[in-house]
Amino acid sequence: MEKINLLGKGFIGSRFTELYPNVIVNERNDYQVKTNNVLYFISTTDNYSVITDPYIDITTNLLTLIKTLESCKNKDITFNFISSWFVYGQIALPATENSICEPRGFYSITKRAAEQLLISYCELFNLKYRILRLGNVVGETDVKVSERKNALQYVIKKLKSFDDVALLDNGDFFRDFIYVDDVVRAISLVIHKGDYNSIYNIGNGYGTKFKDLIIYAKEKLNSKSKIKNYQLTETQRHLHIKSNYLDISKITSLGYVPMYSGFQVVDRLL
């Protein structure tokens, strides 16, 4: 198979290049495609940027995508687009690829709009596409964790330092946590075996309560940290999606099996 052209070498993209080195990685701000098989990671990362910069999600998630698609026009290209569970919003669970999306917040809305723009553009200019919606991806190599991005790793880091931690709603919500190596394997599988013009969920396929993972980590670390509760402000609550987990039956039909459970992911982070 020809080389994959990777755009957006962040946390997951970097790990992809380590496990699958047969890639061409574009330099930053280079949106010209180099091969017929594109893997597109460029994206913002959370729903809260709108508070400080209301343009960044639109610029990054939409305008940059269009710049890249323009270099693909009327070529024999397959565009593999990395999306997010955030596009589903607060819906009945588990979220399936056919679920009606109800995104909330600029990140979520622009990611969903990007999916729709991609589909429309590909249909108009004879391109093939795949959309991959990822669960909550975690791994040791993510160096940009925060309260807003990869909160699980952020809290574990504080537990290691014996700092007190505050859990939103006492951690009484569910997430579909998936280890980065599982995600990278799944992406490669979809690229090689997935149907064209299709959407795939990538996760562990079940929800794990956030509080359970934090208590597990605290006990294994013998951490002296105190766990407190906090509530979101009204503004933050508008942007927040409480729980989510994904139906992954479509990708498991390709032979995908996650190697790490949510608790095994925590073991690696410890």
C-alpha cells in the first residue's frame, strides 16, 4: 500500500508515525496533499476555547479543512478524517454511527460541521472519505493534558503529587476511555479495511465511571490527596456533555479488539 499522508502530528498522530512509519508528515501550515491516502488530524481540542477566542474552532476545524480539501479536488484521493465523540452531544447511549448528532459548544459544532462539509465536498468532487469518531484517548505520551483536555491524566498527575483534586459532579459520569495504541491500531485497520464513504466509532465500547477510575488510581498510588466535589458554572454547563460511550460493533466487524480496558489504561498511566 502506498504511503499515508498525515496532516496534524499531535498526540495521536505522533504515535501513529511511531507504530506505522510508512507515512509522509506535512510541515505545519502545509495543506498540500502528497499521496492518494490522507490521514487528517488537524483540530482544536476542547469546547472552552470560545470563551477566550471565538474564532479558533472555526478557523482550525473548518477553514483549514477547506484549504486541504482544495488541494484534493478531482483527484483519486481517500480522505480519512479524525473526528470525535463530542459530535454526538447529549444523546441516548451507546452512540452509534447512525445516531442523530446534537452537538453543543463551538468545538463540537464545528467538528460536526466539518464532517458534513467533508461529505458534501467529496460527493461534489469525486473524492472518497472515511470519518473516524474517537472516544476519550489517553496515553503516557500526551504532554498537553489539562482540566479541559484529558482530565483523567490531569487528575492522576495531581494524585501522584498528593495534591487535592476536585471532581466534576463527584465524578459521577461515564466516558469511553481508550488507550492511544488501541486507537492507532484501529485507525490503521479502518484505512486498510474500512468501507469508503463511511463513519466508524473507535472506542472500548462501554462507559467507565470517572470516579471509579480515580478511586482506583488513588488506592494504587496510596495517595494522600483529598477528593472534593465541584460544580460547573452556568456558562461551563452549557458547553459540557456529561456522559458518553460508543457502540463499536461496526469496527469490531473488521476484526478490531481493544487490548486495554479503562482500568488497564490507568495502570499504564500510573
